[in-house]
Amino acid sequence: MEERLQKILARAGVSSRRAAEQLILTGRVQVDGQIITQLGCKVNASNARILVDGKAIGSEKKIYLLLNKPAGYITTLSDPQGRKLVTDLVRDIPERVFPVGRLDLDTEGALILTNDGAFAHSILHPSHEINRTYEALVRGQPSHNVIRRLSSGIELDGALTFPAKLRILRQESHRSLVEIIIHEGRKRQVRRMFQAVGHRVLHLRRTAYGNLRLNNLPLGHYRELSQVDIEQIFS
Ligand code: URA
């Protein structure tokens, strides 16, 4: 997330924003080894090395949240259509956090928010193969054959999905609750996987990220993650 340099300096407690502009204009600020004298300069604070008078700025406290996202909130940081943002639900946190990855407008459940760009990057990196567990309420009763096809991988956008783990949690005459565990994050992946085998998703909820489970966190609420929680994501 790129922001104006003077804003980053102010938030890091270096000075007021106005005074930070003066620091920049007088050549006292360096970003990644380059002296910056332009006020328009935008920087990603999570991975840039910012020095004032040769000293690294004290970075903002890193914070990690688990939110139980309700339907009707979007996972972008702004919305031209004026829809509700997931960050509206964490307004009382002074740090500027952003969501890690995305959940559809109509999907509920576990969403991590942080101001730690490197951490977000490592969670999302495919090499870590972090499981995302979903409960999908789908129309109909998926057969053994359908479960087998979804588990072994089906074609979406010309590429096979990675193997998934599925189990039926509940079955009624017209709909079924299915747990599906995947470690990819393709757009609307779970909905499109079920759609591809003829079962529309009626409701979707992410229940866990790695081994970090939502448990009884109420919808629309968040909690701060401890080091142990963070380890659960990667375990
Ligand atoms: N798969 C989907 O289809 N939607 C989500 O929000 C997450 C995973």
C-alpha cells in the first residue's frame, strides 16, 4: 500500500505532517538510499527503508487481527460505489490495517487484517500452501463422484485446481453443507468449483486460515492475534 511520504513520517511519530514536508523539501529524508525532495513521492512503508537525518524511522507497531467478516462488506480499501468496507469494522484500531487477500462481498468468515506487508505477502504466497477452510451450503446433494472430481482438481480458466479436501457435514433433501479445504486463492474459487459440477453455492463462510479457527468469534467482531495464533496460521 503506497502512501505519501510525509504521511508515513507523521504516523511514525517523526513530526507533524507539515513539519515532515519541510524535512523532505530540505533533503533530510532518504528512501532506499535516495534523497527525496518531492512532496508527491509515494512509498510502501512496509518494505521501504526510510531514513531521516540518516536514522531509520521508528516504524508503526505491527498489528494482526482476525475478523469474522459479515456479508455486505468488501475487502478493498475504498469503493467508488460507497459500499461498506471491512476496515469500517476495525475503526477503533489506531494503526492503518489492510485485509490479507480477499473474500467476496457475500462471503462471511475469517479474514486477517494487518499493517505488516511482509507477513501478508508470506501468507498469500502459494509456496506456503496455507489451507483455507470453507463451509459451503450448496444446492442439492453432491454425489461421491462430484466430491471425487472436486477433490482431485477441476478445470477453471483453463488450469486445474489443486487437490482439495471435502467432506459432507450435513445433508437435507435440497441442500448440503460441505466443508472444503483449498490452498489457492483464485477469484470466487469455491463458488466456481461447485458451479462447475452443477451445485450452486447458496452461502459461503471461511471457518479457518491454516489452523487458526474462527471458533466463537461473533460475526462483525475481531480479535487481536497473539504470537501463538500467528503460528497456528502457518502450522
Ligand atoms: N471462494 C469464493 O468463491 N469466494 C470467496 O469469498 C472465497 C473463496
